[in-house]
Amino acid sequence: MKKLLRELNARGENVLVVGDGRAEVAAGVRMGAVVISRLPKSAAHQRKLHKALGTNLIVEDYLGRELSECFQEGE
């Protein structure tokens, strides 16, 4: 991710990282990105790990209500 930021001349705070793995969550947090984790509610241990890593939001489904509400216009 660092290499990609350099190549694109981008800053981490202008990046959105979405994933379900600890590595991409940790990398996104380290570079200052907004990080969204996708984990089912049944994955309580992984959710706890992602929260500890610093993810900004955990959703169960990319198409679910909680994520779409984050991107509503005017909010």
C-alpha cells in the first residue's frame, strides 16, 4: 500500500480501505486511511481483533443498511 500511495502521489487520509483480513486493516490504519471491515456478526473474535487494530467501521454485508447509511448524501 505504501508503494501505491507513492506511485499515485496520494495521502493515506484520502484512502478508503475495505476488507476482511487483518493485514489490510492494519496496513490501512497505519497509513491513516478510513478502514471498513466486513465480518459476519458470528465472527465475534475477529471483530474484536479488527476493533483492536483500529478499523473505523465493521459491517456484516457490503450491501447492507449500515454501510449505505454512511454514504447518504447530506450527512
